[in-house]
Amino acid sequence: MPGIFLPDDDATAALGATLAAELQPGDLVLLEGDLGAGKTALARAIIRSLAGDPALEVPSPTFALVQPYDTAKGPLLHADLYRLGDPREIDELGLRDNPDAIVLVEWAERAPELAADATLVVSLSIPPGGQGRLATVRQP
């Protein structure tokens, strides 16, 4: 799914639902992009789709670093590494402790060792003019 234009929140939710349908237990999804590029919005869409609840409260894990969820496909961990002080702290978060958990990671570039285990990488960017978002989805 290279070069997907997301004009609005509905398009982001649709992409999240499409990705959620493909995810399997044990998948590690890295969400890349600058501040404000839509990583959390896409993560929310994926989580809500997997949970089967479009109104589910999905707070940003910026301060907690990791937020767990129970979904129809099993446990899911939503991590935001923006405030990670040192890449060595990643081990303490337990992101890979449960091999059946689906793991969504924002700001994964702060823990480069995660890239080797990634199942899917979604890069988000703000196009010139600032309207909508551009998404690139790839399997490493």
C-alpha cells in the first residue's frame, strides 16, 4: 500500500481498519513520522477496530509510555517512545514479553533495535500545504 493520501479522519480510520484486519498475534507495527503527522490517530483507529469499539477511549501513551488493551485478536500494547530517556530502557517496557501481543510503537526510531523485529512499518507525513496526511505502508 505505498503512497496513500489520507484527506481526513475518516480516511485515517479506514486505513486503521484495513491494517487491523491484517494484523496477527505477535505482530510488531512501527509508526513513523514527525510530531503531528498522525501516528496516534492511526494507532487509535487500529485499536478501536481490533477492540470492535469505535468509541473506545484511547489515550496517547506519551506519559505512561505503554498502554495495554484486550482485543478480539488478543492483547495489544500501544507504546510511545517519545519520552524514552535512553534506548536501553526499552527492555524495561516489556514490549516483547508476550509473544502473542500485537505491539504498536510510536517514535520507534528512539529504539532502533525494534526495526529488526518489525512486521509492518507505517510512515506518516504532512504533505505540502498541510492538508491531510500521506501514509506509506511497508513490510520490512
